[in-house]
Amino acid sequence: MMNDGELAHRLTHPSYEVEKTYMAEVPGPVKPATLRRLMSGVELEDGPVKVHKVRITDTLGARAVLEIVLHEGRKHVVRRLLEEVGHPVSRLVRTQYGAVRLGHQRPGTVRRLTSSEVAELYKVVDL
């Protein structure tokens, strides 16, 4: 929720390439070839998706945790992307939006951004 329509537009429009960072738990192991495929782009039913960054942050037995950074936010894009490469998501958490780290909030809760976080959001979209 925000009170600046232009900022909201720029934060969500793909042309501004605001980074969205996610942690996804998937069946492992995840092969290096899969990571390369994510980086080079995957064709989904609504168009291609290219991951800006991806890395394996942890392995939990037969599960792996991936950190994924995208510049777009199509509906369920992370889940659909990982499903397409053979790693359906069992748990997904957005951890960062632009320069704002989201922390450990409970689903459905909100918090006020600090003035420095707001300034960083304006900066990332050239406002």
C-alpha cells in the first residue's frame, strides 16, 4: 500500500527493472545446467522469462533452496518458471523488493518503510 501512484507504477512496470528477490525450496539436487537454463531464459505460456541472478543457498537432504532475482513480477512467475525446469516449488518467500529487505513479517501483515527505504525506492526508479 502506498500513496504515490507514479512510484507504484514504476516499481511494478518491467521496463524499470526493479529487482525482486525470492527464496524457493525445491526438490534437489539442482544441476548447474538447470541454473544456466534459468539464466539464459525459459519460455512460458505468456512469454519468455529470464532470471537476473540465481544461486543455491542451501541443500536440505533431497531439497534445495534457491535464491532467485527477477526484474519482473508476472503472476506466479517463480513457481511457473521452476516447474518448467523440473523443480516444483514447495515453499516460496519474497525476501527483497528493490533495495528494501522484507524481513520476517507474517503473511498478510504490513509495516511502515523507513525514510531511507522510501528514498532508495525513489532512487531505483529515477524519481
